Amino acid sequence: MQQSTKTAVLVLSRDPGSYDEHAYMQWHQDLVNLAKRHEGLIDVNLQRPLEGVQDQWVQVVTYDTVESLRALIDDDTFKVAVAASEDTFGKPATQQIVANTIPSAVPVTVVVSQMVKPGFQKAYQQWQIEIDAAAKKFPGFLGTELIKPLPGVQEEWVVIFRFDSSKHLDDWFASDIHKQMLKRAEAYFDNVHVRRVGRGFEDWFANAAGGGSTGPSQFKMAMVVLLTLYPTVMLITLYISPYISGLGLPLSMFVSNILSVLLLTWAIMPLATRALDFWLDNERGARPSITICGGLLIVALYAISIGLFVWIAG
């Protein structure tokens, strides 16, 4: 499910003057350093004057909440820095605060494969153009791709839909226009298969994705999944499996997997992603020092976990 995050944006605008670009870039770096001192920072960017489009230097500071932005604005160091910049550049900076609701979501892809009946290929392609045009009008639409059959390799027509979140994709699927267009095309194809896919473990890491972010990198997600999956499976194996072994291997394994998924999805993974947010976050975790320290912490936790279960099992 998509969640909404109330972000807060500070816009600093200043008319150009006789100062050079290097000096303004240095001031911007000072602003970035000040902004990083407060929790919840999402982004700081600088937009240069562009003739005929934008006359001013514009700095945009985005935080995840109004409270986080307020902490920066109330910081005496920030106030002194802004005042000093006005003395340096001889121009006052106009400040604007904007609150904005943005989705915190993970992109989702659906692969639809279908066998088009002989003689309906042209009608199907025209219908596909029309349904693509309808999908483009829906919020969160990212794109589609039509892959034609390859004789001897792939006999089906494959359509790939991409939306920025499961919520927006579900809205499209549930819409009247989508249902009407599917009804209209029933004569064109059969053997339809729909598969929802992603990059791997996105739903588990949705809380670690900032606004507009696609979540942590693959290697970080894999490391955290291993960190949480190993002790979960070990605990179930040691303390639950002996009581369900009488069910037989296939059924007892199935029950164990159900327990693992339930624990990971609703208990362990949410706690892990919150605890490791400093490392998983695409903004804060992008710094090499954070990436290395976080990776070493995960490896250390691997060793501790293995050692603990060696001791318990021994």
C-alpha cells in the first residue's frame, strides 16, 4: 500500500550580482553542510540563473517533515550563515516554505503474456495502442513495452506495464476503462498470464525508501534479507520444527516457510529496516563512509548470529 509523506521545502532565491559562480557554489556547499546537521534531509539542490527562463539563483532544501525543516530554520548557525551570505553577495535572499504531500512508494512492473488468435494480430496491435493511451492518463504511469512473438523462441505476445507504485497500478487495473477494454478484446486472445514483478525485495524495504526514491540498492537489500532470514530460519528449525516433523517433510517445510514469511514481513523486517535506515537510505547511505561502516556492521552481525547458533546448537 502506498503511503503519503508530508515533505517540507525551503526555497532560497537571490538576484544575480557581480559575484562569481565559484563564490556562490561555495555558499551552496555551506548550506548543504548546515542542512545535513538535521535529521530528515532528503535533498539540497542549486539551480543557476538561465537567461529567458530563470533570472535568479535558487536553492531548494527538502526535508521529510515540516518539523525537520523548522529545526534548520530555527538553527542560529543557519540564520547567521544566511545573513553573512547577504553581506557577501550584496543581495537579500528571499525565503519561501512549501509543504507538499508526495508518495513514498516503490515502482512496480506487471508482465502480461497472451496468445493472440490467428487473424487477429492487426486488431490486437491497434487495441494495444488504444489501451496504452488510456493507461497514460492514469497517475503513476511510467511506461509500457510490447514484445512481439519470436518464432521458435516465444509464441506469446508480451506487454510490460510500469507504474510508480502498487496503489497506482491497482487503480488502473480496477478502473472502468481498463475493464471495458479487456472486455472488448476478449475475442483477440486467450491463455492470458499476468505476473507482477519488481527488483526483488522492494515491499520489505518500502519504509527505507525516501520520497520519490526507488529504495535501497540490490546488494544492501540482499545483505539485510540474509541478516534477518538466517536467524528466523534457525529459530524455527530449532524450536518449531521438532513439533511439526510428524507432518512429513513437504508439509512441515511448508508450515516453516509460512512462519518465516509472516515473521519477516510483519515483525522482523520492519524493525531491521528502521534500525538500519541510516545505511539503507539513498541519501544518507550514499556516502562511502556510511556504506562501508554499515556493511562492516552487517558482516559483524552475521558473525555474531552464526556464533550464537553454534553455541545454542552445540
